[in-house]
Amino acid sequence: MKYVVVSGGVISGIGKGVLASSTGLLFKTLGFRVTSIKIDPYMNIDAGTMSPLEHGECFVLNDGGEVDLDLGNYERYLNITLTRDHNITTGKIYSSVIERERNGDYLGKTVQVVPHITTAIQDWIERVSKIPVDDSGLEPEICIIELGGTVGDIESAPFVEALRQFQFKVGSDNFALIHVSLVPVIHGEQKTKPTQAAIKDLRSLGLSPDMIACRCQEKLEAATIEKIGMFCHVGPNQVIAVHDVNSTYHVPLLLKEQKMMKYLSKKLDLEDIKLSEDALIKGENLLGKWQKLTSNHDQSFETVTIALVGKYTHLKDSYLSVIKALEHSSMRCHRKLKIEWVESTDLEETTKNTALSDYHKAWHYVCQADGILVPGGFGSRGIEGMVAAAKYARENNIPYLGVCLGLQIAVIEFVRNILGHENSTSMEFDPETNEDTASVVYMPDVDQVKLGGTMRLGIHSTKFTQDSEWSTLRKLYGGADSVYERHRHRYEVNPKLINDIESKGLKFIGRDETEKRMELLELKDHKFFVGTQYHPEYLSKVLDPSRPFLGLVAASAGILDKILESEDLNYKGEF
């Protein structure tokens, strides 16, 4: 097993996740099997109870793991399926060590950060790195490890020390470190001092970078590269310039142009590994597809505009997977994507905190958009604005996609305005509401008190109903009888209202394994009006867009019929 660690310095949020994913992709283009691990030094067990405005979106895996959003990047780029154990947190490590201490596994010894915590981290990495994550069912050959946060932070110290020990445990031929640093431009001059200081801190902790990836708004000057190489004690070929490009999908090709793989292959002795002919061909095909994808992106001139009506729009990372699914679909449709961010509370005229100018501005974005998307979320804030957006889409034949909460919003709007239950809402927003006319109710099999990890989570089957042959969404799934998608919810559409709703034209075309829980809805005689109780964005891949999102973008661009006629909509419908 070869391990490549990606760490960061100066500031957080400068693109370690994209660089780690891009590096893994380049290894795959060489024919290697790749896996990824994300280390998050916070005390939380997982990301499940963290606010999207605090930490960005919570990404959900097949096994129901609620993890850091960077694992979504890994899966999208590398086309792999990770587990909850691929996200290591301080909370997980300390919990496992404390449990072992309580069980007497340490035989009475004093349990300390060194060696017990650091050893637990190393053992966790070695164990998880061997889990098969792709269709081959074989052990990966390369493991990309992203160290979250910034080197030098006190909470990262045990992980840095563990990695310092780990490099000697696995051997220098099996360990490489890429450090991502910021090169700011001040008054037109590229400043190298922050990077020099970051590398000095890293070395003082016992880790020396094999490559330095320099994030900068513009291309690095040759003099800057030479200066960083000289004062950071690396060769110029070990300094990688990662400047702003047209999209994050261009980053792997940017790294390839700078011969990143040539250096890493030599450092990790990959040139001596003989790969099968099939693996090499598969890698070449992947590279060809990626190059074509970025080329098509650069040559797309027509724009499709989607109004994203959400409640966490002040932090765009709250909807990262949604954004990526829209990007994947727009590239497939050869369109440039424009997202209009609409805070749902701004659509509510009666909200005291909404200025009149914000109200008119929000509605301008909604009315001018080619399509409307209402994503997932929790809590009552902004709900009436979402309902108003769904009503506008339904009445004006505007393409609409509701995801999780967005499906429930579409049902609430329909029950109020078509069935005539004016005060109908979700029991999430009003626990005392009339259960007979509530649009959305508690799922009887979930915990309403303990919030962490108690929702309906992970991958589940959704069966299309027998009378759904007309469904556009089913056609997008290639006419499959069932699909497997990832879930994250604790409420469902009220079973008591299903017959009344369907009698008015809003059809529930997909149900869960028991055929009692509503999973998919679609409005007949509408350009595209779809809701999914699951989160299709979690399984969207760069080269294989999510079908509901593809339908929204295609319908919004006026090319849905063309997409439906394409030959690459085959869906196996199996997990």
C-alpha cells in the first residue's frame, strides 16, 4: 500500500479536498486502484448533528455514515464507494481508546496520547485503507489521506504525530506528503513568506513535504517557484502551482501538465509495479473522458439558470453536493450553469426581517430562472418561501426539483392549494397540527429525541409503481423497475392523504421496499415537476450525473427530449 498525505498550512479552506481528489484521479488514470481517508480533528463523532452553516453540508454514505463533505469529493472524482470509517474524527479515536481502556485492554497501563492515541490512529488508517471501494472488489493500491484543518492547530497535534510515526512504520518508499499552502498576491507581488513559515512549522513537527502545492489566484512566476523551492528545501519540480482555473474539474489536468505523477511515481517506486493491460486501458480511457469533459465545459456557451431556493444560502458549502450534481448535469447538457441563490425567507412578504428590496430581488431571481430547485433542510425557518416557490413552478409550468424537504414542500403546497386544506403543514414545523390533514408526519420507526444517527440513513431501494411507465423520471433512469439511492430524513408524506393527492394529478411514482412510504412524486402534464424523498445528489458522479438533476437541467435548457433519446441512460437498478 502506498500512502499519500495531503496537509494544509497558512489558512484552511484553500482546496485540500480538491487537490486530494485530483491526485487520486491521476493515480487512477495510471491504472491503480485508489481509496481515500479524511481526518477531521474535531471532537464530534461525525458530522450528523453539525449545522450546515457551521461546517458545510453533511455528506451521507451507503452505510448511513454522516461524514465530512470532502468524502463526497472523493467519491465524485474517483467513482468509489466509501464507508463511515473512511472519515476519522478525534471523537471516534478517543471513543474507541476509552472503550478499550474501560474493557481493560491496556492491562492496567496509563493511557496516554502517545503511544495509545497515535497508535490507534495508525491502526485505523491501515485497517480502513485495505477496504475495497470499487467494482473490482480488490484491495486498493494507493491511499490518499487528507489531514483536515491547518498544521499547527492544537487539535491536529495527535494526528500530525501519528503521521510522523507512520512514515517510518510503512517506509519512505510507501509514504509521500503534499502540503497545500497559500501564496497571496499583494499589490501585484506574489508573497512566499506565509508558505515558508508553514513549511517551517511542518518540519518542526517532524514532517517534510515531498511536494508543495501553492494556491494562488494567478499563475506562479518562475521566480516565485524558485524562491519557494530554495527556502523550503525542495526542488523546483516539487513545487506545484495551483492557480484559479475555469472549474475544479480542470485541476487534475493542471497537475498533470506539471508532471506531478512523474515525481510521485519515482518517489513511491510505482514505475517498478507491473499493471495488467486491462488496468492500463481503463486508466487511459478515464483520462480521455476527463479531457473531453473539460473541453466540452470550455466550449459551452449557452447558459441554463437554476434558482436554488434554500435556507442555508449564506454558506454555499451547505449545498456542495447539490451544486456538484447541477454542474455534472450542465456539463452533460453542454450548458454553462448559473445558480441564483435565493434565501427562502426573502420570498416571504410578511417576514419582519426581510427588507422589501430583498423580497422583490428574490422573486425576480425565481421568475427569471429556467428551473427551480428546493433542496433538503431542517426546521421551520423559510418554509413558507419554499412553498411559494413550489406553487409558482407548478402553476407556471417551470421545471421543478424538490429534494427531501423539497418533496415535502411540493406536497404541502399541493394539499393546501389543490385539496383545500389551507393550514396543512408538516409535523416537524407544528407538532400539534391535525394529523389527519398534515401533509407530512413523523416516521414511526425513527427516534424523535436522540438526534445523532437516528434518521433513515444510507442506501435504500425505491420501487417504481406499475402504472408509472409515463414518468419522465423513470425514463431518465432507463426504465428501471427500482433504484438505489441514499436517504437522510425523519419525516414522510402522510399516508392518509395519498389517495386524495393522486386523484388530483400529483402521482407518487416510487415507493420504499414496503411500498408504504412515498419516495418519488411527479406531476402529470407538466414540463418537469419532480420530488425525491432521497438525496440523489449524493450519488452523482462527474462522468455520470444524477438522473433527477439531469432531468431538471435538461428540462430547464429545453433539451429534455434529446437527453431522453440518448443511449447512455442505462441504469442497472441494483446495488
